[in-house]
Amino acid sequence: MSDSPSPLADPHLVFDAAVGRRDLVILGSTGSIGTQAIDLVLRNPGRFRVTAVSAAGGRVRLLAEQARQLRVRTVAVADGDKVPALRDALRDVYGAGEPLPEILAGPDAATDLAASDCHTVLNGITGSIGLAPTLAALKAGRTLALANKESLIVGGPLVKALAAPGQIIPVDSEHAALFQALAAGKRADVRKLVVTASGGPFRGRTRDELAGVTREQALAHPTWAMGPVITVNSATLVNKGLEVIEAHLLYDIPFDRIEVVVHPQSYVHSMVEFTDGSTLAQATPPDMRGPIAIGLGWPERVPDAAPAFDWTTASSWEFFPLDAEAFPSVGLARHVGTLGGTAPAVFNAANEECVDAFLSGRLPFNGIMDTVTAVVAEHGTPATGTSLTVADVLEAETWARSRARELSAEATAEAHV
């Protein structure tokens, strides 16, 4: 690790530490991160103002209600076919004579919003489609509150080349925890990062015991309420593998100094071990509004952003080693992260396709990682990350999605023979 600060998340270097009310753009406003961010904004009107919101288009009524509640200037929807329904919903929720916000539509709408006039862009989009908005926000000089880990993972060198010191503030609970713990010491004194994992709904099961788990079981996360893709990723621990890659990119810590430990209670969100033997842990009850508040408000803290512990009530906190045999996703993520180039994009895209196949009943649970592993192996050793382009990422993702669908279909056919 270099003694120089990472060009990405560094608590000692904040891209724009301006205080006062901040203008925000929220991408993915109808999702889990977006709705909790809006709750935080509405409870702190003197600190934040939302100028624009975007969503995919599956919940146009909610999107219209958010626009009205926040008095935004612009609403964006990725699905252009939803514009008529969105316009009708806006007319319905806005009062008579009230001017409606501007509507942007299409696959580039969120990217356009990310470059619009504001202080901070919260990228709460799910999936690698968040890469273009991430790059646009950085290029436009906005502070980026990053919940869309996939954009950093698939486009690591591209993102790092654009990011100014401290310009990215992580919103994942684990990386927000590392971000805060790292503020307590010098980078040269960091020995390792310890990323915690709840273990998901299947903690303690063997690979054989995971063979027949159902969609409903995989979506029943014990501590977090999230969208279906992230919830399944938490069940396979792919999400933790992605977070290991993200931690490496955010903080310039080698993979062999990033450890994963299972912590079922999800109270400790991650830890930093220093060279003197001290370990600093960041802990709160499981609630994403705390990390979101860090992303939107840093270096200021937002009072009462999330619940605190009741220290008068007894509780037990447990930590267990990761079962790499039952959950090989973290090891595979380390492998593709070390390869660099387009390998992380292939890993992520193949996984997204396999999760979709599992949720629709076309692939068994263990088939997710079996298929992703096969796609990564076929991809082989990619070109070096230093020459990576957006076109490279898109081409690799297209191939990985197609190949994952083919292998998933083959597995389904074999299962019915």
C-alpha cells in the first residue's frame, strides 16, 4: 500500500467540504437506498434539497409522489415507454395549476442527471448500468455518494482515473464503516481491512444442504431489508465478494490484506486493524440511513440519522470464519479482482444473469456460482486494466450475459432429462 492517499474514498480528503444546504440528485430513488435517502432528506430540510430524481420506471406512482414531495426540478425514467404513465401520475399528485417537473426518459436519462447542477449525486442504481452515471458525475466534478458498487467494480480503472481525492464517499454499510475507521489513523499504519458479513439466510449450511433451497428462502435475509438481487447476492455471499473488490479499489489495500469474517448480528459493519495491534470497529444497529447520511453529509454528521444502541440492554456479538467451501464466491471475487481488466465485469454480469435465472426458477441455488465460475474460466485472462475502455466493459458484459444464459439453459435441460 502506498503512503499516498487513495484517489477515491479517503476520510482525510473531502472533495468539497462545503457546509450549508446541499443540492442532491438521487439516482434509483424508488429503490431501497433511494427511499431511505429521501426519508433522511425530508427529516433534514435545512441540510439537504433534492433537485432531481431518477428510477427505472417500475414504480411510476411512487416516483411521481417523490417528485411532488421533494419539489424537484427534473424527473428521469429509464424506460421511455413509461413516460405517459409517469406524466399522468404527476398530474394526479400535483395540485391544479402547479407546474410539473421536467421529464427525461431513456437509458441515458440518469447519466444526464448525474452531470446536472448539484453538490452531490447519490448513485443508488442496482447493477452495472450505474457505470455511466458514475463516470458522468465524476467528470462533472460532483461529489459522488456511491451505493452502486457494481460501477466501481466493473469500471475500476476508468473510475479511478476520473476521481479526484475524496470525491467518492462510499454508501455501502461496510465501506462507510471502513471509511470512518480509517479516519482514526495514518494509511501507513493500516495492517488489514476486515469486512463483516451477516452470513445471509444460509449461514452454517454445507454445499449439499444448499442444493434445494428455494427463492423464498434466499430472499428471507435475517437482518437487512434489500432488493431481490442484492438479497440473493447476500445469500450466495457474492455481495461480499464484490465488497472485497470494492474495498481494494477504494482504499488501495492489497487483496491479501482484506479479510472477511461472518458476524450474524450485523452490528459491526467492518473493522480496520492497525500495525500496533489495535482494531477499530464501526458499529450501529442494522439501518442503511446511517451510511447514507455519511455519503450525503460528510465531513459533517447528520444528527439522529439512524437509531443508536441501547447499551442498557444485554446483547451478544458473534464472529465466525468464512466457510469458503460452501460459499466460494468470495474466493472467486478475489481471483477476478486480481486479474483486473474485464474479469470483474464478466463476474458481475454473469452473476446478474444467474440470479435472474434463479429468481425465475430456471437455475438452482448452487447453479448460480457453478455457472459464474464456468463463465469466468471461459473468459480467461483479460487484458491489463490500464488499457480498459467503456467499450471493453460493455463487450465483456454482453458476452458474459449471453454465455451465462446459455449455460443456465443447458443446466435446466439436463435437470429435466
